[in-house]
Amino acid sequence: MADAAQARRSRLSREKLFEAAIAVADAGGISALTIRSVATELGVKPMSLYHHVANKEAIIDGVIDIVFNEIGLPPEDTDWRSALRERAHSARAVLRRHPWATPLMESRRNPGAATLRHHDAVVGTLRRGGFSIVLAAHAYSMMDSYIYGFALEEAALPVGPPDVAGAVEAFLAQFPPGEYPNLVEMATEHVLKPGYDYGDEFDFGLELILDALERHLTR
């Protein structure tokens, strides 16, 4: 047993540590992420982790950098609008896999190389598209506020797409007919239609933002 534990410690690396930390957070949220929980995931003693990271904050720095690395960089071989659209969809997909990461994406005092590379690429896309540095800053802030906000709201929904119809009908059944006519109309004419998926609202808002940015750019 001692030999097996020693072998695990010798194979431990920062990369494996961060992979284990993401697995812990994906399973239990950011509150589940501790030195002890990561060590348990790796099958090592908690003290072994301190050979690779100084503390829990360093682990969070590392996993957020990995999350940024999973988001596709805006492609350079297309127009700015298409590039930002592609990047937005990639970011939303990644944050759906790691919903715990959304509130932490812009919180790190020691951002990693992937985080910085990602930010630099987005700014570069805007600048190549003709945005002034000030308008690029405004555009970047607006895009990420929308992406992160949508990700937070989507993660907080009480039910997913397959269960929406039943949940809405059960909710409305609690109230007397005619009490909330506008909500009932929205539910029956939109939410309860076959194929409804709240996630589709993302595209509507994204295109509004891109339209607004294009108008500012052409002024």
C-alpha cells in the first residue's frame, strides 16, 4: 500500500491536479472544491498538493485558465461579426459544461496564459474589424456581460428543455384563471409550443448586440 501511495505521489503533476479539481467542481460546484477534496479525487494526501500549488486560490487560478482554454478563440479568417458569434457560442457551450466557473471568469488576480491569450484574441478581432480601442472596450464588456449573464440564468433554471411544458402547466394550475393573463399568454403562445428551448433565446439577444455594435461601427 505504501508503495502504491508513493507511486501516485510521484505521478502527480499540476496538470493532473487541475484536471481533478475541475472534476470535483463539475460534480459538486465550486463550494466542493477544497485541497482535501482534490487530494481525495487524486488518491493522495492533501499535503502532496502543496508541492504543486500554494493554496486553494492557486487551484482556482489554474482551473479557470483551463476553462478559458476550452473556449475557442475567435477565428482570424472571417469578419469580426462572424468571429464574435462563433466565440460567443463556444463560450456558452463551455460554461454549460462548467456552470460553477461563470462567476469566476473575470475574478482572477493572477490570470494564466490561456486567459490572457483569449482576451488578447478577442480585442484583436475587434481592432481588425475597425473598432477604436474605446469602442472595442465597450463591445467586449457588453458581449461578456451578456454571455456570462445568460449562462448564469440558464444554469439556474429549475427544469431543462424536456420538462419545461409540464413544469409550466403545473405552475399555472396553482392560480385562478385570469389572474396572470400576460404570463399565461406568453406560456401558451411561446413556451409551450413544441420544440421550445430557452437556450434558443441566446441567439436572439446575441444578434441584437451584434446589430447594435455594427451600427456604432458604421457611424
